[in-house]
Amino acid sequence: MPKMRFNALTESRKREHITIDEAGKRSELFGKNVFNEDKMLQFLTKEAFDNVKSAIFQGNKIDRKIADQVAEGMKAWALSMGATHYTHWFQPLTGATAEKHDAFFDILPDGRAMEKFGGAQLVQQEPDASSFPSGGIRNTFEARGYTAWDPTSPAFIYKTTLCIPTIFVAYTGEALDNKAPLLRALHAIDQAATDVAQYFDKNVRKVYATLGWEQEYFLMDKALVQSRLDLVMAGRTLVGNLAAKGQQLDDHYFGVIPPRVLSFMSDLEKQCTKLGIPVKTRHNEVAPNQFELAPVFEEANLSVDHNLLLMDVMEEIADRHDFRVLFHEKPFEGINGSGKHNNWSLATDTGVNLLSPGTTPMKNLQFLTFFVNTIKAVDSYEELLRASIASASNDHRLGANEAPPSILSIFIGKQLSDVLDELEGVSKGKLSPEEKTELKLNVVGKIPEILLDNTDRNRTSPFAFTGNKFEMRGVGSKTNCAKPMTILNTIVAKQLTEFKKEVDALIDKKNLKKDEAVFNVLREYIKTSKRIRFEGDGYGIEWQEEARRRKLSNNKNTPQALQVITSKESISLFKDMGVMSEVELKAHQEVELGAYIFHIQIEGRVLGEMVYNHIIPAAIRYQNVLLENVSGLKEVYGAAHKKVAETQLNILEQIGEHIMEIKKLTDEMTDARKRANGLSTAHKKAQAYCDNVKPYFDVIRAQSDKLEKLIADDLWPFTKYRELLFGK
Ligand code: ADP
Ligand code: MG
């Protein structure tokens, strides 16, 4: 309603002047609310401390007696911090986080009250799991789900609750969440990468995947968001004309952060710091009201948890500042969407980044090994990696000429391409001493120097090497990083396992030296994985054609992209790596398809409501204004009114046509939805929603946008883009 729209605007103006709260010295706050090593040393027995450490570093199990001790220490710390409740904090397949709070407070059998929390409560909990998506796993096994403590991610206090990061599994052991598969994938990459790293350094005992995400988001005034039912219900605008001023000027990017936003950001950073989330950079993004926040990278499991926690904290702090955060990948048509680049690398327990060249030829050969194996892994499983970032909301972004295309390819830059070309030319089998020297000195040895000025970054590439890490850029701003991280680490683990087998075979059977064997295998990989390397413009139409010739997949929508998850190759990959069983893959795919259906269904319903209950009534209201005017003119001018009222009559007619058209299209969309709902499998349903329902969104929107242009501003029922994005 127009009234609501203007209320919203005045509300937002009232709060323009909020003072900036100085964050103070952040290092003193860092990890204040986290049960980290310092607190463990303070609150745990030596035995308990050692056990937790070995669970973190060696993956050893913690027995019940020790768990009791850990729980006791955790409770003492939590109570000293003023916590009253505890919860198992987990990541159901919906993509968000979930928690069920229990009070420490308990009544003993003799009636005395006390704060209770033992090993049993720490280690395992049974939330009422029936309302979390399980893709049929629970029905099949008639089992309930339970959450189990993940000691590798430290407990933390949020508000007054002790949050214990957990996995969420069915009684039969199947993962009902995103964390359990991630932990298994991280275990697989640890084993595979440690084996390979030991070719170069026998002291390596453990390899960690590292992740540094870059979270983009829109920050909007709460009242403005609430004035639009599409933003509230679907997280994005379903109608609306682009404001006269869009992002053409690029004046928002790295511009001055508005004071009200800065105040939100410093509050947010303070809270993040207490929670041990090492946020570091913040800046404006390309679009108006769009921002980015990035932390220092961390071990991947912790980093995933921190991103999820951050998203929760952001919503809460935003609310306090009368903002709403939009995490949707494409909240506004015609304005850049949001992503979440995933920077990924591998690090050893000896402190070496395996994707960073070193000072010796051996270190550089190690770099090349992990570099080429990653390329090979992505080449073999490009379609699976694409599937890991598929979602209804991210479909708006991938391939939409602002974000990487839905085709996976790797950019490594000219200098490294030259190195790979040279390596490809190395002769097969044993190398002559000259060849070895040439390789070590002039090819491998030069890598650190070339990387120094490796500045030609290609922003259109979905998977780019950026000096000492790969950057996966197709990940959506809403996506749980656990999904792409599970796939990426699994495929690289699989690839490194193959690599080790091949190198060992050359050493054992062909009597090659280790470095010769490594060169030989790498050379083959460079040859066979060439199609995945692409240095050109990823947004161009030529690339789509070229990619087709290279037989790279180009799955433009989620139902299509998800298919590969249960292919024969995927099933054996996940089984071999011990990451997911066939049952789990099918269940996870089913849940993803379900989420897709649900998403499009909600958008369809909301759009229907907007058309029937807001847009058409507003159009009729304006018609009435015009009719009144025309009949007034008729009274004054008599027959001559037709000329005087020509414009009014013309607008009336146009509005009439758009009303008919938008009504017809919306009716058809509703029918298409009903037909889709009647289909038998989740895949058929999802594909029908994609092919038969979703296309109506654009044409309905086009009609609405035309009406918006015709109808008087004060009668238009929705806050306009101009008001949403520029606050004026
Ligand atoms: P930009 O890509 O914007 O130039 P940086 O190169 O500094 O910025 O890094 C971007 C992101 O990459 C940061 O979030 C950072 O934490 C992360 N990052 C840096 N090194 C690594 C690494 N070895 N592993 C994972 N992420 C990393
Ligand atoms: Mg980046």
C-alpha cells in the first residue's frame, strides 16, 4: 500500500544519524567468547586437554570419561561467562544453522537445583529431527537423527548460550548435514596430500585444507525491506524498474562507507572478534548498498563454521541497527549480485603452503605437483564442482555476465601457462643430466620470480590461481561453503591418490628417480587436462561455443546441474574416498532438488499475490483516477473532450491491456505450478518448475514494470528501486 511505502521511507530517514562506536583494540577481544586453547588450558585437566588436542590433530576419539571432564571444564568456563544455556549447533541440509537450547539448570532427584552438563550432553544430543530435511534417509531406516560433538571446531558463547559445533547424523550413521561429509573430505585430503607431501619432506604429518571466503551482501533499511513482500518472502525483488541511476557510474565501489553502515560494521566486527572470527577487510562492492567482508583464512572446517556463524551474527546486528542483510545472490534485477569467493589452498603441519612456490627446486617441484594435480582434479570432475554451487538463487548469477559462467575452467595466467608448456615438452622416461639441470634451474627454479609479477588476474574465470591459492568464484553469497569445500577436497584427494600410485609405479617398476617419476606423471597430466585451462573472457559467447567443443559441461540450471551427483562415477568417487555413500548422495541430491522446488514455488506464490492483490488493484485505482478526470473533462468540454483527454484515454487503454496480459500470464503460471506439483519424482518436479514455471517470472515482471512506468507514483504499491537503493 502506498501509505506503508511512505511510512517506510520516513522511518529510514529518522535513523540516518547514528554515532559511530569505536571498536577499540580488537586484539584484546579476540576469541573472548571461544573455548580456545587458552581457556582449555585454564579449565581442563591435563589429561582432558591432551585428549582434545589429539582429537583435533590426529582425529583420535575421545572416550566418555574424558568427555565428562571436558564437559565439566566447558561448563565452568561458560558459567563464568554468564551463559545459562547450551546447544548443539549444527548445519542441517537446508543450508542454514540450527540449534536447540537446553538450560544448564536442572533439578536433582532430591529437589535441589544445580547447573548440570556432563559428557553425555556434550557428546551427543537428540534434537527432534523430524522437521529437518533428510532426503528420505530417516524414513528408509526408521531412524532418528542425533548430533555429535565436533571437537575440531571450538565451542563458543553466543549471547547467553554455549554453542557446541556438531555433526548431524542418522542413527544408522548417514550424514543429515553438510558438516559430516566435509569432515570426511578433509580427512581424505589430509591422508592423500600428506602421502604426496612426504615425497618432498618426510617431516610432514598432516595436511590441512585452508579456506578464506569473501562474503558479499546487501545491507538495506529494515523498514524498506519490510515494505516489500517479495524481499521479505523470497529475499529478492520479483518486480521493479531499474532506477534512473543504477551502478553505471561505478561510484560505489571502494567509495566512502556511509556512517550508519560503518556503525553496523564496527559493531559486527567487534562481535566477530569476540567469537574468534578473524574478519579483516571490509569495503563497498560494485552495487549501491552492497558490501563485502573477508577474514584471514583458516583451516577449512573452522572457516566454514565461522562463515555460518557470521551470517547469523550479521542478521542479528543488522536488526539492532534497523537494517536487514540480503544474502540472496541476486536481490535486484539489473544490479550486480553477490557471491562468496572461496580461496582455497593446502597447508602442512610444518607451516608450508603447498600451493606457494618456495626457495629451492624441490619446494617448487612440490608446488607444481599440487598445482597440476588440482588442475587435473578439476578437469576430471568439473561437472561435480559446478553441482556443488547449484541453487535456485545462484542460478541468477552464474552465467549472467557479472559472475563466472556455469562452465568450470581454470585461469593460471600467462607465466604459469608458459611453465606448463615447457614441462609438457620434457622427454618421457629417464631425463639426461642436462635436461634435469635445465628443468630445475630454468623452469622450476624460476617459478617464484614469475609469480612475483603475476598480476594479470582474470576476473571472469570461475577458478583462478592467484599466486598462492586457488580462488573459486562461482560460490553464491548464500551458499554454505561446506558444499563446494567437500567436493573440491574430495576430488583433489582422489587425484592425489591416483598420482601417488602412478609415481610409485614408475619408481618401482621403471626404476626412475623420484623427481623423474614426478615430472613424468605431471607431464601427462598437463597434456590430458588442457581443456580445463582457459585464459580468455569467460563472459563471452565464444567461450560457450569453445567449451562445447572441449566437451566441458554447461549446466545452466540447478535441476540439470544436480544430476551428476548420483552418476556412476560420482558414486564410486565418494565411496573410494570415504566421503559419502550412495544412499547419502541420493538423499542429499533429493534435498537439494526439494529446496529448489520450494524456492521457485514460493517465488511463484509471492508473485501471484503481488499481481492479484497489489498490482492489478493499483492499476485499477489509477484507471479510476483517469476515468474521473476524463468524465470531468467531458462535462466541461462536451464532445471536444476526446481531444483534450487524448493522453488520459491512451493511458487508460494501455493499462487495460497490461492488466489483461498480466492476469492471463499469472493464471497460466499458477496452472503450470499445479501441473508441476502433480509430477512424481523430485527431479521431474524441479525440472518442470525450472522449465515451465520460472519462465513466467520474467514476462510477468515485464508487464508489471510497464505498469509501474504508467501508474502515478503515489499509487504504485511497492517501494521502488530508486527508493530501495538510493534512499531518496
Ligand atoms: P584479493 O583476492 O582481494 O586480492 P587476498 O589475495 O589478500 O585478496 O586474499 C583474498 C582472500 O584469500 C582472503 O580472504 C584471504 O584470507 C584468502 N587467502 C589468502 N591466502 C590463503 C590461503 N593460503 N588459503 C586460503 N585462503 C587464503
Ligand atoms: Mg576475491
